[in-house]
Amino acid sequence: MSELYQYTFDPARKTYSFITRSEIKVTVAISRDRRWFSDNTEIKEVYSFDIVTDKPSLSIDIKIRNTIIKILSDRLADVSAVIVYFCDPFDGKGAKRSLKFDRWFSCLENKSIEKHNRQVFAIDEEIDEEGNTEKVETLLYTSMLLHNENPLYKTLIRVFYSGDDNVTDKL
């Protein structure tokens, strides 16, 4: 995974940014996010990430993958750090994003970083044209990235896979 874009870190916003060969600005935000482990006070270094682009990419660019994987794996150099994320499903592309990230992380050179997947759901309310409220269930593709030497590895795995599949309160 040698080809990377040069990226910068904005400490005020806690974001990483780079410009692709197609002149697309990619911003990766990593933030503390203990929602998944809110009842486990011993688990402190929990993060989520978000990727934002200023326009859609029209071509495959492995340097985007390599750069994002590098940013995330650098965060996981601290073996106690954990990253939990949901693949945004609201444009109908959540499953495709999940598959893409599975492919991306299979290229990770550091095999001590593991990716665990879980499908869960969230319930939202939608209001139709007549003002009627309807509960809508949305499938979420969720993943956890962690170092296999994390001192809380067993607890993290147990909590991630246990509990209710309804994660509405974690969003």
C-alpha cells in the first residue's frame, strides 16, 4: 500500500484532508464516539470516522483507499483504540459501502488490526403527505476496527456482538 496522497491534519477540526488526481477534496473526520460502549466505562478510546468529498469520484483511485486506510491504521497504532462505524444507508448504498470497506481492509498490511462486521437496524419515523406517522426500520452495516492486542479485546468483541439488534439509541 505504498501509493498515498499527501494529506494534512487540521487540529482544530480534527480532520485529515487531501486532494485526488481528479481534483476531489477528501476529508476524513475522526471523532470520539462512545455510543456503542456507553455502559462500559473501562473502554475509553472509541472513535468513529466520516468521509466527505466535495464531489463524487467518477473513477477508481486506489490512492484514496490507501490514504484513508493509512489514516485509520495510524489511529489504531495505539492498541487500546477502537473505531466503530456505520455505512450510511440513506442513499441506498450502505451495502455497497460495506462491501467496499471489506475489500479495502483486506488490503491492510498490518494483520494485527481486525475488522468485525455486524448488521443491525434503527427505527425512524416518517411522515407521509397526509401527516400520518409510520415507523421505518433501516438496516445498518456496522463495523469495528481494533488491534488484536487491545487489552480489552474480549470485552470489545462481546459487547459489539451482544445486545439488541435495534441500535436506534446509539445513533
